Amino acid sequence: MRWIALFALFSPSVLAALPDGVVAVSHPAAAAAGARMLAAGGNAVDAAAAVQFALNVVEPQSSGIGGGGFMLIHLAKTGETFIVDSRERAPAAASADMFAPDGLPMPFPLASTSGLAVGVPGTLRGVDTALTRWGTKTLADTLAPAIELAEHGVRVNRFLAADIANDGGRTRIHPETAAIFRPGGVPLAEGDWLVQPALARTLKRIAARGPDAFYRGALARSIVRAQQRTRSELGATGTGRMTLADLAQYEVAIRDPLVGQYRGWTLVGMPPPSSGGLTVLQMLGLLERFPLGDAAQGYGFGSPKTLHAMIEAMRLAFADRALWIGDDDAAPLPRQGLLHPDYLATRAALIQPDRRMDPPQAGDPLPWDASVTVRPQPSRTPQESPHTTHFSIVDRWGNVVSYTSTIEYTWGSGITVPGYGFLLNNELTDFNFLPAADASASNPGANDVAPHKRPRSSMAPTLLFKNGKPVAAYGSPGGATIINSVLNVTLNLIDHGMSLQQAIDAPRLSVTHAAGPVQCEGGATFMQPRFSVAAQDALRDWGHAGLGDAGTDGCQATIGSVQAIVIDLASGTHHGAADPRREGTVIQVRSARLDENQAPLQPVKADEIPH
């Protein structure tokens, strides 16, 4: 993890110093792109746009204009908090059975690397919408750092190199992708130089012509042709169904966030079509009745009682998630019931103090939610990738952005649009492969494929408020483990009194299915304090699986990558914390208000300070 301070040198006509802006991003070059916007007088939305475009260059396996995401924005002046939802959508020709045309689900490795998996991309439209409404810079301004990175090149870091080497074949299937990341058949290694001239030309085209250069015209035709590719094993059933009309008609959604309470703090998070916010708030509601921070009662960080309560809350919430949560634009879901205190009390009563419960079934929140009358059946998507990306930003005025974006599985579909240099997502694999809808059972199929529908997500960009003021913004990649990474950090901050960096560094615990095994961390030296072998043995004795043999350290997973900012309400200062699990970077920008005749601020010195 890196911490970088940028200092600007000004003429004597500087009028007044302003508070710092901070960016926390998973890659230093993308962090620098955001800092460049802040140093030039831009706001958090401007910086978020620059970061997102730069990530397409430096983390192409995780994020880019071929994908989608959720941008959570808080405006300091008005106190408004809202979400720009640029989640990919199914094309108009999508059908519930398209991943199981013969009644059997397609193999995930084949389906996810065919054009059938490609959803209509939303990232560019989402970023442009945010800039147009709330930014101060032009789209071209925010694309400039990414264009420079793509044109002049970047060093391949160990994370990108590992994702190329261990790609499951995804960078080898389609020739355009192999040409970029395996030139001459040799995978790029750490320290190699990655230059992406086709991507640079694409970004320049968008900078000159706006988002319609992507959603209409020659580039749109190339996207449609690219997603018509299939795998030979799938034949025509693996051909993508997106059309030019689907691209031209894509629209973002501006959504109100979910709002919940935990021990006197307010959490603001992502509503459906993401399951992230609802599931985090539900787990917190289940855990609030346990004194997780009280060592005198046998709890405290890493104690068996705390870990056990967390595991059981995760299992209960994920059972409900599998049943109830999807795109509620397409089918209503019981938000109110799932978070009702009386419903949560019935679910929490299932948690025994020293025994793993049997695999829980989903509960019935309908008595607490009159808005929903149907009772769906559980469903599961085949796989969710740990590769996504998250970043957090606060500007000098106190505007905050918490943004999670993705192309879904690592390398998305593996399809690079020929001549344009960016990867297409495989987001439609987040739908059910086997349709769950059943009219006789009044089951709407909450996460079944349907035309224009958004697939269920786990992304959970989050803001933490105290006394009505934002104090922290954070989120994580990690597929379904995103939810648990956000939960772990929230508990560390509120129950265990950790600083933001301590809360991020601490080892995490995760369970993502009602009957799933426990995953936990501890393999890296920065992950402190460790989950002791004695605590793990207690969990084994209580029936928890996934930790290996008694007497051994079974906490060797790596879970998530949280990038966060914090606002000190007393002093008004801003700080950041980044995750060492990736090349997390915090950049603090010191700016000043200039006379109107002066040029935009530019950083002239960058000192790297090991954290």
C-alpha cells in the first residue's frame, strides 16, 4: 500500500488555503489521475471519472468502459446522497432460458467466455451522466490521464501479472486479447511495459465526440459484432443477443440509497439490483443484539463468540439473499420486511451461543412488508468473481464519492473489441442459469434473465454517517465476499474502535452461502491481530467447516480490497486508507483558491512515504 502527498507551488496571489482532498484507489496511477483532477480545482465527481477511466488502462482485467458499476455520491452543499446506477442490462432479445436452452445449465467457463454473457455496458454513460449533472470538468478533461497512460504505457504490477498468468485461459481464447496481454504468445510479467494504442485511440474518440461515439456508430457496430462470438462447444446458442438498438437505448438510473442504523451510526448503501446494501444492513441488524466489542462478556475482536455470531449472521442473510433479492425494477422485493426489527429478531433467535445451526432456509419477511405478495424459490448464480474494483474520494468542499465498478469475472468475457482495445463484460452470468420463475407457486424469478433487466450484484459502496454528517466512505471488490468485507470493516470501526487503516488491515471472515464453508485471513503479516488457532479450534468444535484440521491455522484466504476515506468532523480534515491486499494508494492533495486569471493548479512534487 502506498501513501502519496501532492503539494502544489503557487504564486503570491493565492487567496486562501483550502482543506485537503483525498483519493484512495487500488492502483497508484489511477489514484494519481484522480488527484490530478482535484489539484486542478475539480470536485469528487470529476476525480471519480478520471480514476474510472484510468482503471480501464491499469486494471483492465477488473474494470472498464465495457462494464458497469454503482457510484454513490454525497453532495456537501445540499446534503443529498444518491446513486448513479450504471449496471449492465440484458438485451431486448434476452430470455430466461438462454443459459439453459436444453433444460441444463451451460458450463460456466464456456458460457462466461461467449458473447451470450455480455450485457449492455453502462460505465461510460454513467460517468458522463455524473459529470454532466454534478461535475465541473469536461468528459475530455477526465479522459486525459487515461489516454496518456494507454498511449505511453504503464508497468505491469504483480497483481496484473498474476491475473494474466493464472487466467484460466481467458486471455488466450480470443486473439485480440491475447495480442495485448500475451504478445507473441508470452504472458506479460511483472515489470513489463504495457502500451495500449488501440485503447488510447478509443478514449480519444470518446473525448472528441462524447458518449454517443460509444453507444452509436462504428464503435457500437464493432461491439455488437464482437459479442456475436461464441464458443465452438456452444454453437449458435452461445451467440450474444445485443443489438445496436440496445446500445443506443441504454439509460442509467439515479437511485435513492438504502439507509440503516447500527449502534447510533447511520449507514448508507446500495439498493437493488445490488444485494450488497440490503445484505450488509440485514447482517448488522442481526448482530446488534450481540455485544461484539465487549471482551468482558467473552466477545471482542477475534474471539470465538464474535466470530461465531458473524458466521451465523452471514449464513442467515445469504439464505435470504438467494431467495428474495434481484432487480426490483422488474419484480418487487420486500426491502422493508427484510430489515424490519421484528423479522430480524426471529432470524437472530436461530443463532445458538456455541453450536452451528443447521443450514438455514430463507425466512419469510412478508408479514412485515405489505408491498410484496409473491413467494419466490431460492436460486444461485454459478460463480461470482473476486475481481472488481472500488475507490473512494473526498474533495475540498466535502463532496464524497464511493464507487464500485466491474466487468464481472476476471477478464470479463475475454472478448476485446477488435481495433478498440477494451474488454467486454460477462455480467449476464450474474443471472440465474436455470429459470426459477413458477407461476403456480407465485414465484416471479427475482434474478431470472429478462429483457432490459439488470442482474443481481454484490457491490456495496458505503457511506458511514454520524449526526447526519459523512465520516467515512468505503467498499470492496470480491464477488459475494464484497458484502462481508464491508461488514468486517464496519464492525472493526464501530464495535472494535479501530482506526480506518487498522480496520482495513485486520484479517477478515467470510461465508457466502447458507451451507457454505468459512473463509478467513491471516497469511500476510499486516493482517493484525490474527485469528488465533485456539479461536479457530473453538469454531471447529461448534461445527463450522472450512478451517482445516484441528490445531492448524486455517485462515489463509485473501478477501477483498477496501479503499476508504475518512472525514474528521472536529477538524474538518480528510484522510485516506488503502488496502495492502492490492497496490492500494492514498493521495492527499493540497490545493488553494486562485485568482480567476491563474492557470489550473498542477502538482509539482510527489513524495512517496511508506505507510
